[in-house]
Amino acid sequence: MDFSLSPEIESLRQKVASFVEAEIMPLENNKANYDDHENFKESVVDALREKAKAAGLWGFQLPKERGGLDVGVAGMAVLYEEAARSPFGPVVFNCAPPDDGTMILLNKILNDEQKERWLQPMIDGKVRSAFAMTEPDGGCGSDPSLTYTSATREGDNWIIKGRKWFITGAEGAQTFILIAKTSDDPRKGLTAFLFDADQPGWEVVRR
Ligand SMILES: Cc1cc2nc3c(=O)[nH]c(=O)nc-3n(C[C@H](O)[C@H](O)[C@H](O)COP(=O)(O)OP(=O)(O)OC[C@H]3O[C@@H](n4cnc5c(N)ncnc54)[C@H](O)[C@@H]3O)c2cc1C
């Protein structure tokens, strides 16, 4: 395989490296930039995100027609590596997990109307997402088929019962994807549900 980088990707790689060096690294040394959970404050991230957007360094993995750079998997590998020199780099460039994978997934499976509703706000950096699969009390971890969270259909609604934990970024996320069991079929019995943080019945119990 040829792992050489195109001139465009190499140019982007250098720009990301310079941005991290000049704009992000200096902020890491200042305690005033951190919140109570040792992350950059929202206001600090927001300001950096505006700068990254203005520099054309936004959403490496996202389609161009929706505001990303569409650099492909090899491009993602090198740009993510540069971004992640700082733990706050990926969120600044809107390529932090779980949003990066969530956006790639939603772009593949949603229709245009659904993309406007669920995907575009995430691409624009207005909302963040979280992925709820892992369960406490003997539920699923590495193997999602062990999930005890159930979803049953009642009329036009799905009733979901269960408990999840280790949901990265649950606090502050607006969009959730939750894995629940919809049948005992070993291969097709799991369904991913997409919903908003204020969905009735959904409650984040603790950080
Ligand atoms: C930083 C961090 C962020 C996370 N964020 C999220 C999140 O956003 N959303 C979410 O849902 N979860 C999240 N998780 C949870 C994570 O997905 C689980 O920790 C992971 O799936 C492992 O599950 P477990 O810890 O229950 O281990 P287990 O599933 O109990 O596995 C224990 C060990 O057994 C091995 N093992 C398990 N099954 C098999 C098998 N069939 N064959 C061989 N070996 C096996 C595993 O490799 C592991 O070494 C996060 C975890 C961390 C550490």
C-alpha cells in the first residue's frame, strides 16, 4: 500500500500542527482555562473553535457539501494525530469522539431531512452527542449482545427500559444514541435509538 500523503493533506497536517502549537498548547498551562473536571472551559473551547473554523480547519472527516474537509481515512489518521497532541485538540477541530464517529454514521444512514434535523447542528458545532451502550450490574461491555436494556413497541412509541454508564460526554450532550434489545435474534436483535437529551424518561443520574 502507498501511505504517502497528497500535497493537500500534507499542507493541512502542517496547518493543524501549527494551530495546536500556537493556539492550544499555550492555554494548557493556565489554570484559569479549566473547569471543575479538568477540561477546558466551554468559553475557551468555543473561542478556539471559532478560530479553527476561520482557519479552515474544521470537521476533517465530514463531507464537503456539509462544511467539512472530507480528507478520507488516511487523511483522518494524520490530522487526528496532530490534533490530539493536546487532549483538547480534537474537540476544537470538531473531530472528537464520540461526535466524529456519530457524524460519519449519521451521514451514511439518514435521509436529507433527517440530516438537517440531527446531523447539521453537530457538524456546525452547535450540539454534541453521546453513545450509550455499556451497562452496570452485569450488562453489556465489550459484547453488546449481552445488553439487558429492552425496547418494546407500543403504538407509535418505543418504550425503553434499562441503565447505562461510562457514557462519554453525557453531561452536556444534546443528541444520544442508545443501544437496546428489540428481539432475541442473535444477529439482528439490537437497535440503535436516536433521541434528544430532554426525551421524557431519560435521566442522567450522575457524572
Ligand atoms: C474512557 C472510556 C470511555 C468510554 N466511553 C463509553 C461511551 O461513550 N459509551 C459506552 O457505551 N461505553 C463507553 N465506555 C465503556 C467501554 O465501551 C467498555 O468499558 C468496554 O466496552 C469494555 O467493557 P467492560 O469494561 O464491561 O469489559 P468486559 O466486556 O467485561 O470485558 C472484560 C475483558 O474481557 C475481554 N472480553 C470480553 N468479551 C470477550 C470475548 N467475547 N472474547 C474474548 N475476550 C473478551 C475484554 O477484551 C476485556 O479484556 C468507555 C470506557 C472508557 C474506559
